[in-house]
Amino acid sequence: MNVFGDIIRLNAKRYPDKKAVIMDDKYFTFSQLNRLSNQLAYGLLSINVKPGDRVGLLAYNCLEYVIINFAVAKCGAILVPINFRFKESELTYVINNSQPKVLFLGSQFLSLVEDAKSQFSTQSQLVPIEGKPLESGHSLSTLMDGRSTSDPAIKVDPSSAASIIYTAGTTGFPKGVLASHSSFLSTNTGLIVEGDICHHDIVLVALPLFHAGGLHMLVQPPLEMGATVILMGKGFDPDAFLDAIERNGITLTMCAPTQLAMIANHPTVGKHNLLRLTKMWYGSSAISPSVLEASRKIFQAGFYQWYGQTEAGIVMVLRPEDHTEHAHCTGREVFHADVRVVDENGNDTPEGEVGEIVSSYESLGMMGYYGNEEATRRVKRNGWIHTEDLARVEGDGYYTIVDRLRDMIVSGGENIYSKEIEDVIVTHPAVKEVAVFGIPDEIYGESVCAVVVRKSGFELSQQEVIDFCESRISGYKKPKRVDFTDELPKNPTGKITKNVLREPYWAGRKRRV
């Protein structure tokens, strides 16, 4: 397989009548999915969508999302999946940055786009996924009606761009990560081999498809192997998720750590038969040891922790057999990745020390940030993608993520890694969640601040948290300040947005990063 379109073109021959993608009571076989995407590809060509043109997609998870994904790829165009949680200003930014020729819309977003379109710098043709055309344009059905079901005679270059995925924007407006067909398919290979995907798998997708974890981890690699994919809709409901695993005989799924924490604390989790699930993938943010332990007891499955970035692809995995002795680690590099941990001078960091993770972009990773050469130059340097993630070299090929470079706290010349402190505080019986970051300190430059979410019905004071830390970690690492909140801010992938938490403490001051 060389390009996205090959995934369903070839499997339409290999598994023509096998269900490829299911949602609720509807499904498409591989042959149906291939024919429908071909019809839409011809429809897009009829409105002058050419190779290299961008096609936006703003919708909740749906079967049509998958059709559009493959149709755009077969035209040689570039898919721009848009975060359905974006507000008007964020949507406007993404549209003006990517300038899509066509924008497919779920019905729930028509009013949002109508309100925002006067600020768009490009005239995108708006195409509703459901219902009638807008004004004198097209709808999804009118673009497809009567079109040929054969594959378009377009030679798509594997090195050409397939998608622009916008980062979660934890540090301002998101950046559009431009990646090629070959890069994504190389990532697929790593996921298939290291994640043990086979064509008998039934895969549950509870992540949003606008995110790489949804479309490019849980949909495309399983479809490449001829597996069946089952989509869930907007939001995450533990009851619906557990019921779907039991009812559909799910063998593989993926959760963010925040979702696993919701399941671990869910009162009815023990009522479900989850024994068909053999592979539980997780990733996208740090997981607490207590949540991991509880999850492994609930799901008697092999656990796979993935590490990667939209920019770098998936480059590390902690496989099930690694969880026995190395559950505290993030993982080892995926078999075809090339990862290093380096100091500020670019030298390899010795075992036991912390440095920045860099990943070769020879076969994995982005082409660059779309329309942002300056940001691309900062991240892609001398053959390596600089992740700005800090990791400790553990030996035997293992690494442990300790912090984001911008989240590392420098207090009195000492480097303090927030994850180490978070892993301690979250073990307190009264703590549900915690985020640790640096705040201004007149003497030491920065000091440690913890923002804590208490468990329901528990009392907890600042001094109790500080004393709890002091008995478990070095004194200079303990929080100097502890604040409490009902909920921590998160981006759509479940990562805590520490920039949002940090901002009030640093108002009027300049931080080092």
C-alpha cells in the first residue's frame, strides 16, 4: 500500500462483503466503502478539486467522515479535519490558515459557520453532510448521485500531503501539521506490528475522528488489515463505552488516561463482560500509576502505551510484556523509528539523565507546519524533529517522559519535573486529579504550585498536601503553594492545559519559556 486510497481499494478485493465500518445500526462493507468514496471523489473532481487543494471537514464522528477521508485522498487533495469543539475565533483561524476549497459540514455546525464565514479570507464551498444544499451549492448526496463507482484515474504521489491536522493549541492558536501519505502509512505499519492488529479484530473508536488518535490510529490501520471498525458518537460515556465492548465483542480499543480514570471510578464497571477485549491501547497524556493499576484489573487485556506527537508520528510503545517490570516507563522506540534523547547541545544524554526527545523524520513525521516556515525550522532541525518533551534514559532501550520542556520548573537553579510531583500527590486518598507547574518566586525564580481536584466528599488542606509530599520527595520539590478547583482545564485529547492554569500567576511577568 502506497497511498490512503489503496487501503480500501485493495481490501474491496480481499474482503468485499466484510463489514468495514459500523455506527449504530448502519454499516458499509469494504466494497461499499470503496464505491462510495469513488463516487464522492468524482463529485469533488466535478467541482474542480485538484491535487494539493484542501478540503475541510467539520462534523461529529459519523460514517460519512470515513467516506470523505478516502474520497479526498483519491483526488490527491488534502483533508483538513477540524476540531468540533472550536469556537468561532478558532474556526476562523483554521479556515484562514488552510484555505479549503470545500468545507463539509455536519448539520450541528451550520449556524457556527454561518456566523463566522464573514471573517473567512477564502470562499470555501459549503457542503452539508446531511440534508439539502446551501444556496446554489452542493450537498454530500448531490455530489455523489450518479457518479462512477470505479477508481479515479489519478496518480497520487505517496510523498504528497494527505492531511493537515491542527494541534490541540495548548500554547495559543493551533498549528497545522502537514503530513504525507507515506508518513502516515509508515506510522500505520508501526501500529499494526507493535500493536498486534489483525484482520479478525473488532475495533471500538471512542475518540474524535478529527484527532490523529481517532482517524489515524484506530480507523486507518485496522482497515488496512481488513479489521472492522465501530464508531461511537460525540462525547465519552463510560456506560455506553463498556456496553459497546460487551455487546459487539470488541477486541481492541484505545482510551486517553482521563477516560480510563472515569471508567476506574464508575460504579457499574464490574457488571460488564469484557473478556473479549484482548488489546487496550492508551496514550496522549501521562497516566497515574493508580489509574493504570485499576484499569489493568478491570480489563484483563494486554495494555499498550503509545507515545508520539502529531508532528513526529508514533515513535514509542510499551507493550504488554513490558508492563510487568517497566510499567513506570513510557516505552521503547517502535521498531522502525529512530529516537534519541539529547542535551541542549544536541549530544546524547547518558543513562539516568534527562534530555529532550528527538525523532528522525526520514520515514516518520510531518512535512512541516502548513504556512508557517518559521515554526517548522524551530522544530525540524538537522534531520530531527524536536518534540520539546523531556525524557529520562532508563537503559535497555526504555525511556520515561518526565515533563514538557516548557513545563519544567527551574527553582534556584534546580530542574524540577512536574510529573514526578503529580505522581506523588495523586496517590493521596483525597485527590482525584492534580496539575503541577511553576509560579513566580522573588528569590528562587520559580517555585512549585499544585492545583488539586478533591474527590467528592473529602476534605484536604494546602498544608496536608505539602506534608504528604515532604515525606515522599526531596524538600526542594514540594509545592510551596496548593490551590483547589472543581475541574482542571483540558484540551480535546484530555491533556491538561497548564498554560491556562499558569496564566493568572504570571500575569504581567515574563516566564523563561
